[in-house]
Amino acid sequence: MPLSAILIITAFASYSIGVWSERIAGRLKGWHLIFFWIGLATDASGTGMMAAIRGLFFNFHVVTGIIALLLMAVHAVWATMVLLRKDERAILNFHKFSVFVWTVWLIPFFTGFFLSKRL
């Protein structure tokens, strides 16, 4: 399995752990933030490797992937700010945005998975 695919699968696992453990806990915690950043870093790295190997063609998968990466970056930065500011209301409600971003991220994850089966 190519390293790029391993990185994307690692991104899926770490981001899912961060998002769903936050959702279950009902409050944003520092260790959730670590998993958000690991998910972003591994997804960006894997995506960069795939773009270098196959080139960057603008199609549904690529466009949704760019949107998802941008949302993940906003999500990680915002979560960091919420924790640093100790905004209790935001800490308790942050999971709503987390689940939204995770759901959007699934679109390029699964389209990439299915596209890779055809290539």
C-alpha cells in the first residue's frame, strides 16, 4: 500500500477518534485537539503526495477534498482558540461543528476510495 494511502487512512482514524470522542464526551478537550491536528497533518501530507504522483485535476473529488482540507484547518485553529480562551459555551457546543466538518470530509475520502478502485 502506498504511503499516501496509509496517511489518508491514518487521517480518517485520527480525525474520527477526535470528533466522535468529543461528541460522546459532550465537551472539547485538549486531547481531542491533538487528534484534529494529527488528522489534518496526515490528510494534507497524503493529499500532497497523491497530487504529486497523479497531478491535480479539478474534478468533484479534488474540489471537495480542497474544501474538506480548508474546513479541517479552520476546525483545528478554531478548536485551539476555543480552548485557549476557555470559552465554556463554545467548549460544550463545539462538537456540532466537528461532526459537520467530519461529514463533509467523508465525501472526498469515499470518492477517493472508490476512484482508486477504478484506476
